[in-house]
Amino acid sequence: MGINTTRIVKEENKKEFRQILKNKHITVSSHAYDHLSTAQRKLFKDEELINPVIQEQPRKVFLQANKRYALYYRKRKEYLKIILEIENNTITIVSFMNVQEIPRIK
């Protein structure tokens, strides 16, 4: 019995991954905001997560064991990590967080 985890299984080619994203509808899961306070949720807009996925080149893209993708975007002194789930023609942003560094895989 396998457990679906966030363990990185593969680094994806960024250009090929951009092709996967083309012509897909992007939504933000309500779960993505679970770690924000009520006040923060009122200020935070979905576009702040969707725009980097559409407009920016991630530093790294990793496939996780749970079949979700972890994207890392450089922001000031840290990285924005966005977790995506892709099903058919829909991309769902399921989580995000600021992290200090990008993991290294062997």
C-alpha cells in the first residue's frame, strides 16, 4: 500500500511544463487559504496566486509523489512555493507558502 506524499519524485523541464499549462482554466482551492487569518483572506486575491503561474517563469518545477506539482518562484529574499493539481483542463492551486530555499533532489 503506497502513501501519497509531498516527496519530490522528479524535476520537470520548465518549458515542457509551460506547454502542459496552456489552455487550461486555473482556480484556487478554498483550502489554499486555510493558513491565513480571516482579515488576511479579505485582502488576499486569487490573482496573486494565478498571475505567477501564468506570467512568470518558475525557478524549479517538481512532480511530487502525490501527483501534484510544486512550483518555486523567486520573491525578494525568499521563494513562493505554489502547489498545483492538474486534472483534465483544470489547474487547481491547492496550497502556497513562502520558503527560504528550493529543495535539492538527488
